[in-house]
Amino acid sequence: MVIAMDKKSSSKPQTVLLLGSAPDVVRCESWPKQAFGKIIAINNAWRVRSDWDFLVHAGDFPADRLPDDATLRQAQIFSATQYVPAQNAFGGFVYAGATMAMTAAYWAIHSQKPDVLAFLGCDMIYDRPDKTHFYGVGRPDPLRDDVTLRNLEAKSVRLLVQALKRDCLCINLSDLPRSRLIFPRLDFEDLQSLTHDRIAEMKAEILARIRFDNAEKAERIENDLGYFYEDGMYWNHLDEINEGFLAEVDRLWISAFAQN
């Protein structure tokens, strides 16, 4: 498994902020735009702040929930036409996990090539029955009955490793006690002070915890299974997908990362 070499530059690291719809996403409302190279909102998260750069939404996202500025929509809003090819570059939806937090993350790494991809509001924890999302009660998409979403932690490990291979560090800005994301956590102040040298140190710390034999075995099994569907419509091929084999792939990804 080849991990990208660290970038050597005196310039400020390129940090992309990825916003989900968990209740605590509103913490970012006061964060200055200049702290980020780009801000990417997922689905309804475009409502959290008005200065986002891209909106990535699911193919079945209701049109009446999109921004109503036609020019803005044409220039900055992306859906399946853009994210399916990006997801395919990382092996496809079956292995990556077909929920928008993962899909938008792979799209961001593929299209923006950031040094750091910072997640907020993407913990995929839904234990607040009164308010599952910042706008109230929503559908917990990652928890739906779907063959690609049996183990979100495993999908998170996979994303972490795939990002590192593209010279990108995934971090979690959440301050909640639990998260399905296994990425290292930072607060906003620490994120602002990141340098290329500190990013390299964090990558080295993560790499020291990765069992590359298990990660490489997981990738070999993915390739051998061949659950790759170029149009992204894996649900049309469920009779071809063995859940037991996918569970083994998930087990290998989980075991590939020694969590604290």
C-alpha cells in the first residue's frame, strides 16, 4: 500500500470544511471563512451559513430544499453526475459506504485535493429523539437498511486510509462524546494553527497505528469480489452482493486501525 509523501511547502495548508446536518454543526456559524480554503455543505447543511463554496446533495434530495438562486445552483451545486465518478475512483459505493458523509468526503478529496479534510456535523449519532438534525427531526440516512452501511466505523477507517494515500488528513471537529468517525479530533483553535509540519506529524502518528497487512488484504478482497458498478446503482445488483463477504472486508478495515 502506497501512502503519499507529505507536501513540503511554506504556504498555509489547504483545509476543506465538510458540513453535515447533526445538531452541533451550528457551532461553525461564527468561524471566519478565511480559516478554510473551501467550505462544502452536504444536503441541508447549506442553510447553516451562507458562504459555503459547494453543495453536494443526494440524487433524491428534494428540489424544493435547494437554494433558489438559479445562478448559484448552476455554478456550485453538485450531485450524482459529479460524485459517482469521484466515488468510482475510490472503488465504488459498495466498499466506500453509500451515505452522503462518505460520498461527499470522497468527492472532496478527489476534486479539491485538500491537505486537511475537516468534518463537522457528520458523527452519525442519532440518540436525541427531539432533534436528530440541526433543523429538527430528520431521516437518519446512515442507519437505513443498506448492504453498504453495516459498519460505519469500518467505512470511516477505509476513508482515513484512502485519504492518506492521496496526501490528505481527515480530522473530526466534533466535541460530542461519541462519533462513528474514527478520525483524530481537533478543536477549531488547533485547526487554525496547523502547519505542514504538524500535519506530517499527525499523519506519522496515524500511520504508526495502521496494520498495513490487514488494509492491503481488505483491498485485495474488494478487487477480487468485483462489486463495482460504474453507474453507482448498486441496488440493482443486490443479488450479486454477498453480505458475508462484505462483513469480512469491514472486519479487516476495523482491524487495520488500532484505536485508542
